[in-house]
Amino acid sequence: MTMTPDAEQFLRDHRFGVVTTLKKGGAPQATAVYYIYENGKLYISVTKERKKTINVLRDPRVVMVALAEEPPLNYVQVMGTATITEDDLVETTRRIWRTFRPQLPDDFADLLAQQKRVLMVVTPETVTSRINPPR
């Protein structure tokens, strides 16, 4: 899979997206998420008991659309496969959460454990985008 430099930069510069997983019967389920893009992968903090996590454990195919929060509403769509992991959970989740919450609690690791947080890691396979300069 080859991603354009513009698409990679867009994914690094933005923080908000919609991840779509597949329900048991094959219907799509879309959820708004915050994410980070590092080392060629998307990292999304999720909880173990949410449907999107359960869906990925059953069928790893996902689509994540990263969205600009200002006109011209550019986007990058990533189709790929996801895994659920606890590897580097605290530090990776800290980087994700800092995109929308600059101050994190002192007991951040305990909070993640209480919330049963895990990471969804998406490996891109196909990438499409619309990236136009602001008007």
C-alpha cells in the first residue's frame, strides 16, 4: 500500500474521524473517534466492551475516515485491518487523549484500567482522499 505524502501529513495533522466496523450480520457500524497516526498506522483508544471492539475481534476489516474540522472539509479514508492490543496502552492513549484534553489526571493509568481501555490499531491497505487548499 502506498499513501501519498499529503495523505500522511493530513492524518498526522488531524485528530478526529469516524471508524466503521462490521456487525455480526455484516451491517456497518460507524463511531466518531479521536486518533493518532504514527509509524504508518492509526491508533484509536477504545474500551473492551464496546461494539466496535467486539466487531473487530470477530472481523478485522475497518474503514476510518479522518476529517478536517474546517472548510473545505477535506478527508482521508483508510480501509484496512485492525487489531486490538494493550501493548504500549498508557503512553499511546496519553498521546491520543492529549489531542483533545491537554491536562490528564495524575492517575491516568488507573483511569484506563477502570474504563477497560485497549487500543485499536489499523493497518492501512487502501487510502483515498480529498485534500484541497483552503479557499
